[in-house]
Amino acid sequence: MAMFILGHSYHHGLAGLPVNQTKAAELFRQASELGLAEGHYSLGSSYLSGKGLEMDKKKGIHHFQIAAMKGHHTSRYIVGRSEYDEGNIERAMKHYMIAAKCGDDESLEEIKKGFMAANVTKEEFELALRCHQASRDEAKSEQRDKAKAFFENNYDRILADAHPDAFIV
């Protein structure tokens, strides 16, 4: 996780670090080699955007697929989007269903569109709605909301207070 956080910091120029997309992509690669879904997701994003790496859609989608298999629902949505763009509507809807069941809003919206276009049955749409809501309800807690707000409001300070040796790569 440390590799990913440091890569994220270089990607966005956080915690006093300069924006360095090449360094960020290398750290994302290291995080992905350690099996971190977020590392694969960020590496996939780097390949698709060409930030820090030569643009390569095939490699980007490959890393999104790995992240999706590790449970990263945003990656699952992106894989679904790629399948949809390739004309594989049925496969796209399956990816969207999995991501929506994990609480992904964009995937639920795509399933709704699929239902309106008769690519998804009424039963599948209703199941996606129920599972999406259950996932959202399960993730709700006052303690989680407080922790998220604290982290978001103190991210730079938390990293700045970390011992410098913590980021030696």
C-alpha cells in the first residue's frame, strides 16, 4: 500500500512532492507487482492516459481486468465500458452487474440504460437495484464517514508527518 500511496502523492503533487508522472507510474507498477488492486487500477489509468508511460490501451485494459478480478469495482466498470465500446454488449452488462452489486453508481446507470434498450431483463435490473442498495447500506457507518472526512482533510499533513525513511523505494 505504501508504494501506491507514494505513487498517488507523486501523481498529484501531494505532501510536498513534485508532480512526477513517470515516478508515479513506476510506483504503481511496483504496487501492482505486489498484488494491490489499486496499483493495477492506477497503472491501467496511466497506460490509458499516457501519463508517465507510453499510451497503450491494451496494457491499460489488462491492468483494469486484473484489478477487477481483485474486487476493484471502478476497474470492473471500465472493463465493462471497454467491452461495450467493442460491441460486446452482453459481456459489458455482466461487468456492470458485478460492479453495481458492489455499489458502483456508474455501473448501475449503465444497467438502467441497458434495461431501457432491452439488453437487461426486468429481473436483472431489479436484482442490480437491490444488490446496489444493499451494498451501499452495508458500507454506511458514522465511524467510517468520520474517518473518511479526517483522512481527506488531513492527507497532506499525515504524509508530511511521516518519517522520511518511510518512503525510501
